[in-house]
Amino acid sequence: MVIDNRITVALTGASGSPYALALLKALVRHKQHIWLLVSDAAREVIRLEMGQTLPANHEQTEHYFRHYCQDTTGAIRLLANNDWSAPPASGSGAPTRMVICPCSMGTLAAVACGLSNNLIERAADVAIKEQHQLIILPREMPLSPLHLEHMLKLARLGVVVMPASPAFYHQPQSVQDIVDFVVDRLLKHLGLAGILPAWGV
Ligand SMILES: Cc1cc2nc3c(=O)[nH]c(=O)nc-3n(C[C@H](O)[C@H](O)[C@H](O)COP(=O)(O)O)c2cc1C
């Protein structure tokens, strides 16, 4: 059972913004309180993949995500990438769960090396040092030895590495079905009800 219903969700510049937006929608439905982080590259990927240009203004960007996710209660709170005073930046304030979805190879490398150069990297560093749940959804193809070494390093630290690898045994009929498969796996790892029925049950 999940006691802390706060969660940090970071969107970075790998392909896969439909996963991120579907995850945010599901978390809102699950009444989670979301600290949202969006890298500059993620904004560009959202523009190209979703045909949506995020506003430059902080409040308007937050409003965009709340509106998109039908968040009527202000569950989504957007943080600036240099807001070092925000709860996810500190072990004493961070939620016990964090997801980086999608996770670029750049952010993956920075987290694996503990760089903490922006709030996404710092929040992940905090999650690792506090032994909180950290899930990353990397996306790249093919994977170089560097990418694989970073993933192995993180997996050995207890980070759950969930590549965006949809399966097809549920016979998806649409892109949304494919997205839902991945988001379902994420939700179940977070201790929340998924979107799809459990396989074989
Ligand atoms: C349309 C688009 C798709 C991209 N897809 C990927 C990707 O799948 N994986 C990846 O690691 N980087 C991808 N990139 C490159 C990253 O966005 C870039 O390395 C960026 O510096 C990552 O910054 P961030 O980690 O701060 O978000 C993509 C960039 C664009 C514009």
C-alpha cells in the first residue's frame, strides 16, 4: 500500500512523450501529488511528437499540463529546473518515489555519474542516496556500451531500469494501446492499479 502519495516525475528529451503524458494522466486519476520537472529538450520533443508548443511562461506551462491531464485540483506542480529549494532537491523533503519518463541518454549518464547539474539530476541523486524508489524509462536504439554501462551501474544501485519496450502479446489495436502497455507496467511498479488486466489471471 502506498502511504506517501507524492511523486516526482521528470520528462527529459528522449523520444516517448506520449508515455509521459499518459503516465501523468494516470497519476492524476490515482490522486497522486506530482512534482513535475520538464527539461528544455523534453519541451522540444513534445513539440515534435505531440504537435504542442509548451508556453515559455512557468505558470502557463503548469496550466497546460493540468488542463491536458484533467487535473482540477492542482495535483501537478511544475518546478523550475534550477529550483534548488524545491522538495525533490533535498533528502528531507523529497517524495519517496521518482520516475524519469522518458529518460534521455544524457540524463541517464548524468544520473549515473551523480552530476546534479539541474533539478532532475539532483532529484535523482537524492532518490539514490535516500534509497527511494527511482524508475527510469530510457529510450535509445541501438544502445552503446556507454549507455549499457550507465544502466548497469544504476540497476546495481537499485534503480529500476524499464526501457520503453512495449510488448505485442496483448494485440494492440492502436498507438494508445502500445503506450498503455508501458504505462501499465510503470503504474504497477509504483504500487498503483494498472490500466490492463494482469496477464494470465
Ligand atoms: C525529436 C528528438 C528526439 C530525441 N530522441 C532521443 C532519444 O530517443 N534518446 C535520447 O537519448 N536522446 C534523444 N534526443 C536527444 C536529447 O534530447 C538530447 O541529448 C538532449 O541533450 C537531452 O537533454 P535532457 O537529458 O536534459 O533532456 C532527441 C532529441 C530530439 C529533438
